[in-house]
Amino acid sequence: MSITSPGLNTRRISYNLARSARVDIALLVCALFLQRFTLHFPGVKVVSLSIAPAVLIFVHQFVFGRLLIQYDRLLWFLPLALAVTSSLLLNFNGSSPTSYGLFLVVYALLTFRRPSTAYQYRETLNGFQFLMLILSSLAIMQFPAQFVVDPERLLMFFGIFPTSLLPYHALVNTMGIVGVAGLTRANGIFLNEASTMSQMAALSILIEILEFRRPRYLFVLTIGFLLAYGGTGVSILLISLPLAFIHNRRAQLPLLLVGLFAVGLLATGVIHLSAFTSRLGEFQETGTGALGTGASGFVRFVSPLWEAADYLRTASLTELLCGNGPGYRNVHTSLFYEVSGNTWFKLFLEYGLVGAFVFTCFLGACFRRSRCPMPLIAGIVYNFLFTGNSLLDPSYLIIVAVLCTLNGPEHALAPPGKLETLAAPSSSCFFQL
């Protein structure tokens, strides 16, 4: 029988935890910095490049025994795959095989789990915070840079990458600030749009308040959040911060600090308050049915409800139960208002009541026993369902996997608290800034 010294065990466990954190950070880099780069598939289907390296990382980790398949998640994923396949076969002519394949691939990633400790998960959160600190700093530098450099050239990296790999969409990538002519909202250069910057910064602020409470991070993240001028990020904080206040009383002081700092920026005019208040009327701007004519507030929050009401009046029983197939879009025609691809309605439209029910159970199984704090889960789920079309967004789902589903509790064979005690030294921590 071999005898191993406690010091060697501690170093080995610290090394394994550090390696796991590096894998998580590599996945987050793919999701945050590659989401604007695209892969082209048949049928004019464009998918974010972030899915390719992320799948390779997951497969590599699984083959070498570093990831496990959570059986309760798998037991819900199999009927979900059956429901999606049935919807495809029932509506094969009007469905998109690429959307079908992408759905199975991205949600199969959520079935993987790795036994981890609270310290390892904290390193993962710290890595996410460091990456968001970089993006927020880029957003802060991007905003004044538009007075010197054309925003389009800056976002396209001055033509280094071909447009087939890095496409430019004027209505998405360089959206102007409402009420301030000639200025564009900051998106951190690498993120799809300013709203994405606002959403990610909101989640990052929430993590910082719950876990770390570092003033320098909070200042930079708050400025980046405000320069994105995004209403979706504000709605995430309005829902999550009260939960954070209840969940963790130590978050009260950082929450007050962020609030006072934001009020100070708005009161001094550094951030235009009118750019936020003037958007309250967007919920009534329906547009004319053409893409890009409706206001963001209406398209994200009101249009899905109108679409659902119109769809329920015309859909057959088979369509209500089994859906219209992956990638179905015909419901978007002949409507007098601009339509939305909001996640919850898209899920119901494409996969029906049966698919939506199984999908909800699958997500519930994935979030079960997660190390992710409840306020953060609430913000992530709200952002996923209600602020846009994230159903087949590989970048966002990779972030969901890393923050919520990948890191599970310790292995049942490990003595309670043993790994926590051995992993306590901070020598393996990342980004101690």
C-alpha cells in the first residue's frame, strides 16, 4: 500500500482545480470573444463560430474522463430530442435541418457535469469577471474612440477579417443612442450588439455584488454597463438585485455603492439619462411589419404576446401540440407589426406544448443542485426567455453551461468537506487583481 503525503494531495487537488478553471475560462473566451465571427451552413444558415471550439473542448474533456453525464439531465434530454425530432418529421418541408442539429448539439452540452468545490467555482466566476472587465474597458475606450475613428471600421477590425467570417450588420452592431444624434452605443467591440454588452455587464455586476465586492471592478463594470445604454440589462438588474438583497445581506453595501455611482454619473450628465427615459415609449411603437421598423421595447416584450394571440387563433391542434418544426418562420408574414424571435414564443411555435413542457423539465433538471447563486440563475433564465432570441444562441448557452450547469457538487465518494478543506489555499486562484 502506497502512502501519499498530505502536501502532495493538496498540490494535486489544487492542480486539478486550476486545470478545471482554465477549461471554464477557455469556454468563456469562446463565448464572449468569438460570438461575432460566423460559420456558414446550407440554407443561408449562419451560426456563431464560438460553437466549434466549445464542442471540441467538451468532447476532449469527456473523452479523458474529466466530464460526466448527469443521468437525470440525460433522462430529460432524450424525450426532448424525441419531441424535437417528431416536430421535424411532421413538418419536414418547412423545417431547417441545421436548426435541428444545432439544437441537439448545444443542449447536449448542458447534460455534462464536473464534480467541483466552491473554491473551483469561485475561480470560474473570477475568470468570467476578469473577461468582463476587459470587455467593459474596451467599451469605455470604444465610446470616445468614435469621435476619432469610424465606428464601423473599428468594429470590423479595419478590414483584417473577411466579411464572410466577420459580417457587419448596421442595425445591430452600431446602434445609435436614442435622443443623442450621431453617437453609437458601446458593445465592447467583440459582442454582437450593445444590448448584449448591457446584459453581460448586468450579470457581471450581479456576480461581483454577490461574491467578490471589489470596488474597482464595480466601477469599471458599471461604466461599461451604462455606456451600452441597454434597457435589457436594466431589466435584469431590476429583477435580480432585489433577490440578491434578500439572498445575501452582505450585498447591501456594494449594491448601495453601485447605485450611488450610477446616480452620480447620470446626475452630472456623463451618462445621458434621457437616453434611458425616452425609451419608455418604445413599448407602443409597433413598426409596420418590416424588419427594423419596430422599437426594441415592443419587439422584445410586447410583440411575442401579440404573436402568441394571433397564432392561437389560427393554429391547428397538431401544431399546438407538436409545433411547426425547427426554424419555422411563416407565422412572421402578413402581420401589421414587427415580429419577434423571443425565446419563449419561438420554443412554443417550433416545438409545441409537448416540446415546451419537456424543455422546461430539462432546464429544471440542469439547474438542479447548481453551484450558481439563485439571484444569478433568475437573471440568466429571465434574460434567456424574455429579452431576445437565445434559443439557438451558442454563445449564450455556453455561458449558461459554464456558470450554471457544468460545475456540480462533489463526488459522493468524497468525504464531506474534504475537498473544500484541501482546496482552500489561494495559490491556485486566477486573476487576483
